[in-house]
Amino acid sequence: MNWKLIALDVDGTLLTDDHELTEENRSAVRELHEQGVTVLLCTGRGPLSALPVYEQLGTGGFMITHNGATVVEAAERKVLSDFRIEFRDLKPLVDYCRETNIHYDLCTPFDLYVEHLTDEEKAMYEKFSQIPTVIPDVANVDEPKVKFTLFGTEEQMDRVERDWDSIGCPLRCIRSGLYFIDIINPEATKGNALKAVSEQLGIAREEVAAIGNYYNDVEMLEWAGLGIAMANSPEEVIRRADAVTGTNNENGVAQAIRNYLLA
């Protein structure tokens, strides 16, 4: 198959559990890029958090960020498209989080706002190369809003999912990790964004491969001509992929590239 585009999830896929890009993964991605394949990061991170990974890869191009809510041209840091959300739709969820003491942040395409920042929360953001801006009330953010993220224990996130229907928020709720839930526009998915970028580049679905590891990657894996799940993925994600590679701590991306994609 003459592959023309590869979409790569970042955390739990391209990076190790320590959020490191291994030389083996980097070399394999670079080799694919040098064969003319467009490399597209497709992540739940915001653009500024994902840019350091792109810079390490040295491939340039587009990034799908905020789980499909924002598409960015990496070199110029330019927003090409976004799916926005309104605070009035978030208000019931903000009230719920305040009542249950769940940490949350509000993202614009490039910035991230919080109402408080403990040492634990600060350490979490640092792992993802993020620097939040602390403000008194996220309701006062007067910029385009694209994502609202909850952070807490696995039990807290499980509870949010159980309570979701009664909260009264009309937006899309997606589990993006054991300790994270992202709230985005219902039209925003990695799959929809990948389809749009592929069409813009004139690349057919059958020429697109995607690698991911979590529930927020499912639409992307199913839309691509070849969807590859990491071995560290939940069973449901693996069942909905076309193939499986090694874990993110075993250079699974490099394995997938060499087994399925390199000419």
C-alpha cells in the first residue's frame, strides 16, 4: 500500500508513560516522513503542549489538537479550523465540579485557564508542557473556547461518567485517560478532523493510517484505512482496530511503522 498520511496519538502511544519520545520511535517516524508520508499528530493536548513533540520529530505540518476540536498549522502556529463551545452549555458542569470538588480547566485554541492550582495539579500540567493561567472565574474567559477538561482520581472520573446524563450539559463527554475527561463540541472528534485534513490534502481514506491507544482515538482508528491500536489500549479500543502493535513503553509506534507502513 502506498501510504500518504499517518495520524499519531501522543500520550500513551507515541510517548512512553514518562512522556518521553524514544529514539527508536523518532527514527521510525522520520524514516516514514522521508519516504513522503505526511505525519499528523492527533492528540487531546492543546497546540502549545503538542508543539515540543513535533519539534522533536522534525516533520512539520498539521496538528489535530484538543481531541479534534482544533486543527493547527504547526510551523506558523495558525488555527485552521475549530469546533467551539459556549460557557452557557458548560455552566451545569461547572456547578457540578464545584460541588464535588473536581478540578477543571477551560481551553481556548492556544491558552488554558484554571481557577486554582495546587502543587499536584501544577505537576500534572508540567508533565504535559502546559502552563495554566489562574483566574478568579472561567466564566470570564472572553475568547473562543474549544475544550473543558476534568482532572481527578479514577473513581471521580468514573462517577462523572455515571452522573453525566443527570448533569444537564449538552456537550460531548469523552474519557481521554484514566484521570481525565474532556468536554468538547459534539461534532469534534479525531476522526472528523482527520477526514477533513485528509480531504484538504487530497489524500484518500485508503491511504491513511492511524495509531492510538484510548477511547478518544476510536473514531480516528475506524475512519483510517488502517487503524492500529497499542497493546496498552483497553479491550474495546483493540476490538475496533484493524491491527495491534506493542505498548507505548515497547516502541509500539516504531514496530507498527516497520511492520505495516514502510515501503
